[in-house]
Amino acid sequence: MSKATFDPTLYNKSNNEPFNQVLDKHLSRRNFVKSGLGLSAMTAFASVGLTACGSDDTPVTKPVDPVTPLPPTKSTAKLNFTSVAGSRLDAVVVPEGYTAQVLAPWGTPLNAKAAPWKSDGSNTADDQANSVGMHHDGMHFFPLNDTGNDGLLCINHEYIDEVALHPAGQTFDPTSGLRTIIDEVRKEINAHGVSVVRIKLVNNQWEVVSNDNHNRRFTGATVMDISGPLAYSSLLETRYSPDGSQARGTLNNCGNGYTPWGTYLTCEENWPGYFANRGTLTAEQNRIGISKTSTRYGWDDLAGHDEERLDEFARFDVTPKGASAQDDYRNEANGHGYIVEIDPFNPTSRAVKRTALGRFRHEGCTFGKLTEGKPVVFYSGHDSQFEYLYKFVSAAAWDAKDADSSNRIQTGDKYMNEGTLYAAKFNANGGGVWLPLTLDSQTTDGKTLGNTFASLAEIILNTAGAADLVGATPMDRPEWCAVDPFTGSIYLTLTNNSKRTETNPANPRLKNHFGHIIRWDESDKDTEFTWDIFVFGSPSDGNAETNLSGLTDLNQFASPDGLAFDQRGILWVQTDNGAKEVAEETNDQMLAIVPSTLVDGQEKQLGVTADNQMELKRFFVGPNDCEVTGFAISPDYTSVFANIQHPGNWPYSSNAAEKTPAGTTLRPRAATVVIRKLDGKEVAV
Ligand code: FEO
Ligand code: CA
Ligand code: CA
Ligand code: CA
């Protein structure tokens, strides 16, 4: 909503209101607070001296009507498909008139160095380094021509199914319980990271272009540059990179983003589990969740093995062992937890870790609506229970010419190395404040972050710890953000939080099993925003306090996770559901809605309610046991790409909708699914 519409008398600093009061406010707010006006309208308002809403008692000046003509704030897209029924099949489900194909499943060779994928799991670590990784997640399509039937698909590979990856799962020494086979561990490291895959549409089917020179893999071992406040910091010195300039690998790449200048952003999410400090955890390691005992897959078990190269396994053990940080890997984990920028168009470019955007369990990274001459803003959620939402505001002002830059990594340096990182505080009146994370930022105990941290690099290293001190709002697991191209409103999935025993305004449900989607609009100041809740996940038969958006069998969902707008203003919502009340009715899915068209008589934006819930339509259902995640669309809107992660027993054929015959056991393969209309026209409308 625009802050122009909110009543300052509702302002209440308490974050601990009783559940029912908070909820009542939400339900009544949604009828009036969400303005359809976008950022450009807000800029117009700025000229009439709209005053701050960040303090308790400052009155809000009502703006006069803006005089500048405004661009359209409402999409003209109208969803024109029938919502599909829930499904629990080993196959994907698409609307009538649509088709779905499997593209680039795990193990697809990218070049001639890789042997074809073998159904017995016997491909080697080298094969894996030259083939598509496992557990596809965030994704983006970069077209190479105007029609968009040829391009580069960048795909995140979040983690591995170690049983499916090897012929018979991982091998352990029966006595020590430690990993024993080097090639197995290398294969696991190589199955992580990102794939860049050239794809082409040929006879209405997308194909991977083998041996294309753009095809490449970034793995859990690929050398990457460090940029921003932590570059060359003593906090990043290791035996491998004594000057703190580089880190090896990107791990647990979950959500993604892309930049206005044509690069891919991959986000490091649950990376702390890959490291262990068997000595004393630092405060920062304790805050982020580094283990004291073991690493996620036991990669450090092979430390010191005769065939180990450049401490490739030892580095996952971050216990201080040497005389200084340059003698061991105590700082190895400090090179993880970032947004990583990749230039897919330049096959020889190195990936860069953009530390200025914070270090935490990044789910995604989404840029806000661009305005020439204003900073570029990136949003990123920290996906854990009671963690925070962040935004980064660049120091450099956006120059639209940079969209066509041919030196894309240098452009990334310009916008992503210097700026201000903020954490979000959601207030009970529908207002919110962005709390800067800088040395002079006020903490809730009346001091500054400079009392706790010696440098910006230290703040970044322990971003969540800094956000604790300034009083950010603990959320129900922030996942992906998406920006409405018409209104500029930013949407964020809050996937669930079964541990919530105390509500706050932005997270109003106790034991939030089904999740919700919150949205906000920025004000003309970097530090203020206004927000409301767009939709609550729920089973269709949930009671009145649960099914707050009036969902039915045709759109019930839980645990929203992947989230994306296409440029037509259609919001795509993907699920990663663990709630049985919905899982009994349907596998994970992808729904669509056009939020900017949900407005009241005064053109104020509305959330999803029983009155308009039919506008939220189920477009796609994934196969058994999978999560549906990652969204891309061709520029002509004729192909939607979505990823199937951790399927149980899928795919059966290249026709993604073809059901695996009953009783058939397959080695499951995560894959991209491409959904097209049978007539080849634009999807969804
Ligand atoms: Fe990897 Fe937050 O999902
Ligand atoms: Ca996710
Ligand atoms: Ca998730
Ligand atoms: Ca996942």
C-alpha cells in the first residue's frame, strides 16, 4: 500500500500484540490500505512533502493528486486456463491444451568430456563436473536472440540425493564410519553449484545444445572472486587464499536472481551445514549454525588422504589448527553465505561473491523496480525460522545505459560492491522501517553496531547477529521475493514456521503450518515502507482462522516458496509443502494470479479473500515427493520453465506428464520441465 493511505493513529510500536487483535487489523486493513499506485506515483508524491511515518507521533500529510501523468499501474493480463485439480501422481499435470517436456535432467552431458548419464549411478566425478548438477532450484533464461527460441538457461543445484547419486548410496568404512571413496566425494561436490546450459527450441521441443561453448558448470569447488567489504579481509584468509581474495565453490544454491545488466545471481542458502568447527564456535558461527561435530555429507572425512589436492576435503573442517589463519581453514566458511554473480554470456568469466549484500542463508535475490538516477535495490530473505528480510541499496545511481554493458561483471562491481544493507522491521500499523546495518546504526539497547563490530566487514560476516541488535522483525522463514512490474510492490513468501508461539504483525498465525505471502511498497525514503498480507496458505477445509483467504480445492496450497512475476504482471507461486492437510490433496504445485488487477472501487489493491480467490489458479502440479521451484519464461511468453527438485521416482519419459507405470522403480532425476501450449501461443492468457 502507499503510505499515503494509512492512518497514523493506528501506529503501535508493540510487536507482541495478542494474535486476535493483530489478525483483526489485517482483515480490516486489506479492505482499504493497498493503493494501486506504483513507485512512480510515490515519486510524484514526494514533491508535496509527504512526511515521515517512521516516528511515533509525526502526522502524515495527505498528498494532493499527482499532476504528472502516470504509467499504467494495472496489468491487462487475464488468466485464461482452467485451474487444474490437485494431483498425487508420478507425473506432472498441466491445464487442458498444454503440454510438458523434461529438459536438462540431472546428469545431462554439457560437453564431450562427460559420458552419457547412466541409470546405474556409475557416472564418475569428472562426468558430473561436465554434466548438469542435481536438485535443480532457482533458474533464469537469458535469450540469445530476439525471438527467444535460443538462449542460456542458468540452473541452481541446491543439494544432492546421495542415494540416487551413487550406485548404492554413500560408502562408509564399517569401523570408523567415515567416507572412504574419493571419487564419490568429488562427485557430490561437483553435483552442487550452477549449470549454464545452451538450449534451443526445435520443432516445438526444447533441446540442450551439447558442446556449446557457453555450457559450463560452477561446482562446490570452483574458484571464485570475493568483492565488496570482505574482499582482501583478514576474515577470509585461508591456506589456499592467504590474501583473502578468493573462495572455492558455491554451495546449497537455492533461490536465484538476475541483474538489470544481464548477469545471473545464485544464492547460497543452507551452507553452514557443510562445515564443522570441532573447537570453540565463534559468536558468528554459533549465530549462523556451524556444527561442532560433523559436516553435512562428511566431505572432510577424506582430509589428509594421499590423493587429496589442495586441501579439497580438509577445507570443510574449520577448526583452527595452524599458527595463523593462513595456515588452516578456520576462515573457509567465511567465504560462503553470499549472493554470487555469474556472467553466463562470457564463458571465461569468473564468478564473484558480492559480500556487500550480506552473509546469511540467502534464499533469493530480486531487484526492485528501476528508476533512472536512483539506486538499484536488491531484496533477499534469510530462510530460517524467525530470521529477517534484507535489502541492499546501491551507492551508485542507476544509469539505464548499463543495461547494455558488455562488461557485465564490471557493471556488477559498480552496483553491488558499495551501498547500504538494511534489515526490515514491520510495524503493526501497516508501516515498516528499514534498519541500516552500519557501524553507526542504533541498537535497541541505545548503543550502536560499532560497539559490537569493529568494521563493516565484521557486520557483514555476522549479518543476522547485527540485525538482532537493531531490532529487525523475526519472520516465518523468508523465501523468495518478486516485484510487480506494474505497481512496483514487492512480494515475499514466508513459507511456514511451526515453532511460532508468539505472533508479530507480519507473522500473525501461531504455529504457521501453511505460510503466507506478504507485500510492501517502498516510500520515497530508503528507510520506510508500507505493507499488507497478500494471501494466506491453507487447506480448503481449514477453519475460519486458518483459511483466511477462502481457498478452495482448486487453489489450496501450503508453504509458498518460489515466487516470480513475469513482465505481463502474472505472479507465479511455487510450493515446497510439508503440511499433510494439503499434501493429502495434492503434490507440490505452481499457481498463478495477476495481483495488480485485484482492486476495489477506489483502485486500491486487495489481497486474496473469499470474494476474489478464484483469480488464484493452479497451473501445474509436480510428481510425487518433489518440490516445484525455479521459474523462467521465454521473452515471447510461449514457454514456462519450472524445476522439479528431489522427485521420488520420476521422470518416466521425456513427456513430463507421462505417468510412471505402477510398480516401476526409477533412479529419480531432478529436471527442468517446460510447459507450452499445444498451439504454441502465449501461456496462461
Ligand atoms: Fe532452499 Fe528456502 O528453500
Ligand atoms: Ca526454496
Ligand atoms: Ca523451502
Ligand atoms: Ca529445496
